[in-house]
Amino acid sequence: MPRALPLLRALLSHAVLLLGAVFMLAPFVWMLATSVKPPEEVFDATLRLWPERFYGLENYAAAMTKAPLLRFGLNGLVVCLGILLVQLLCAIPCAYALAKLRFPGRRVLFLLVLLALAIPVQVPALPLYIALADADLLNTYFSLMLPFFFSAFAIFLLRQFFRGYPDDIIQAARLDGVGELEIVWRIVVPSAWPAIAAFSVFSVVAHWNDLYWPLIVITNSALATPPLGMMLFADAESGSNYGVLMAAAAVLTAPLVLAFLFARRRFIAGVTMTGVK
């Protein structure tokens, strides 16, 4: 009996993980199934995953022609990559300084970073909107990206990784006359790609799916990000045709899935190495 306990624990843990996976994937599976159904089968009383009449080509063709989905995706790509680039340029030196440099007020600054994690974007939304309106910067890519240039989470995550970097290597570089910025970008950062990849996945997913801020600062549909574009498309074009709407949602969700599959190994390694559970 004692020998069977580890096996029983393993079976129970895998069963719980499998149940969680099914719970998480069920909406996406239903989205894909609805995207290939004709309108009369979407609300059919019979619960059926695969349609009796395949209508995928018509739904996806309608989604691609009735709405500029590629434009929405391009806007999301520009915004997400622009935000991520500035976040990393700001967060990497800050995280290195908090992890490896000794200076007065270091603990206070780290405490402020932790406090910043508790401030949602809704808190500074009004003053940021007023400032952008006064500067005539609404309806621009810059207005979509500005509130997210500073990421307290990026500083926290990268600091956790940099703390484990060997001090002997940094000290040896200093003795060779290498400056601190060169140490950061040429020595420390190349070893931090798992943590950078982990944060990149978090950042891109969060801002690709963000609706709150684009809904405030954007009124021009040509600059709409994927969630805002989907909302405009649902109101103006698709109406009650949920097959076309789900087809559009599948097209705009696909880049996130591909990006995660591409970076999944570094993402898992980065989350594990930084101790963020």
C-alpha cells in the first residue's frame, strides 16, 4: 500500500491538471467549432461540436472581407512590439541596478516598484487622457502605448533573475575596465533571455487583449487594436451572425497562440528560474 501512494498522488495531480486544461481550452474549442457552423446551427437545440454542414469557408471569407482584420492585427503588432521594446529598455537597467548595485535608497525604490504593481491602469487613466488631449495626441499609436512604457512587473521579474547571476563574473568585468552599461547589455542580458521571453509573453498577451485603454483614446477605426476592432466589427458588420464573429475572433487569436508555441520553452524556463509561480 505505501508503494501505491506515490502512484495515486501522481494520478490525482495529473487528473486535476487535465481537468484544468479541458476547462481552459473548452472556450477556444467551442469558438473554432462555431466558426465553421452555418447560422441555423449555431443556436440549434442539439449540442453538437462538429456541424452537419461545414460552413467554415463562407464564415472565414466573410470575416476577412467585411472587416479589416489584417489591419487590426497590424495595429496590435505595432502597439505590442512598441510597448515591449520601451519596457525592456527601461526595465533591464533598473532591474540590474536594484539587483547588483549598492546605493542609498535601493530598498525604498524596490518597495515603490512593488507598490506600483498594485496600481491598475484605471487609476491614472483620467490625467493621462487629459494630458494626451491637451497635447493633441489622441488617435495615435503613441497614445495607445504611453501608459505602459514603464512596467513594474518587468523590473520585478528581471530583478529576480539578475539576483541569481554570479557576482564574480560582474566583478571580473569591472576589473577589466568594462562599464556598468556594457556589463548589462553585453554580459548579463545574453544570459537573461529566458526571463525576457517570459516577460515578453506576459506583455504581448496583456496588451494584445487590452480593450479598456484603446476604447478611451481611439475613435478612428483605422487605428483599432484587435479587441476594439472586434467590438466595432460585432456591432457594425456581423450582427447576430456568430459564425462570422467567431471566425474573426479565431483569426485574431491565432498570432497569440503561435507566439506562445514559439516561445514556450524559454517562457517556462524564465518563469521557473525567476521563481514566479
